[in-house]
Amino acid sequence: MRHGTIPGARGRVRPLSLLGDSALREPCREVTGFGPEVAALVEDLFATMYAAQGVGLAANQVGVPLRVFVYDCPDDDDVRHLGHVVNPRLVETDGVVIRGPEGCLSLPGLEAGTERYDHAVIEGHTMTGEPVTVHGTGFFARCLQHEYDHLEGRVYADHLTGWRKRRLARQIERASWHR
């Protein structure tokens, strides 16, 4: 039997911001008050992430320019990591840089080999204001870096160079969702 609530069960699915939306390019604002509004946003982020079959989602991906993201992501050992971070700070990235396939709910249907560190540490707060530190390795480290980038106004495509960048740009131009 499951104890507690399922994240997103009380949330509403919000429309996703797609590449080209200015919300994805602006650095997000700090959350200054921890209350029911932040809790509702976290619930909505989980509901939206699950509906879109993602492993992470940042608030600006639903048009809310606040420093909040959620995740339900496995690491390379298939251990599930489930949570959220308010006002995250990326305090450490180290280890081996690995180029791996990376996609994004704001660039639906596309992915590219993107370089990320295989270890990352995020510090921030829970929706109730409690301090939290999240350590990620492997795929989960990639997820943490990806979601943190969103809050800084970046997408994974910004990390690409050379032919990978050119190929993704061509795919974006042909994408049915591209404006």
C-alpha cells in the first residue's frame, strides 16, 4: 500500500512553453514566499510533467518565471529520484563529461548528443522552505543540470556546437510546433 499523496494528483496540466517562447530565455525570479501558491505550482508541474511523459520540468516551461523545478528521474543504476527544488543553486558539477542523448519537453520530438558532467549537486529549498541538497549521478545528474539551465534562461541546444548544433537547428525549422 502506498503512503502519502502521489505528486501531481491534485495538480492541473498546464500548456508547455515551446522553443521560441520568450519565457524560456529569461532568467527566472527567486521565490520569496513559501505558501499555498508555491505548493500548487509544484503540484501543477508534476501533473504537467507526467502528462507529457517527462522526467523533469521547470516552472518557466509552463510560463511561470519562478525558480522552481520538479523531477522524477532514474540514475544510471535505475534508482528513482523524485522531488522538487525551490530557488535551486547548482553548487557542484564534476566527474567525467559525457555526451549523451538529451531531449526537452519544450523541444518535443527532438534530441541531440549533449555534453554534461556525470555528477551534480543542487542546493535549494522545498515548497515549505526547508533546506534541501540533491546529489545526482549519471542520467539524474544530466536531468538536474538540464532543469537548472532552464531557470537560467538556457536550453540544451545552447550547449551544442558544430554539426550537432546545425543538425538540431534544421530539425527545429522543420518541426510542426516551430513558430
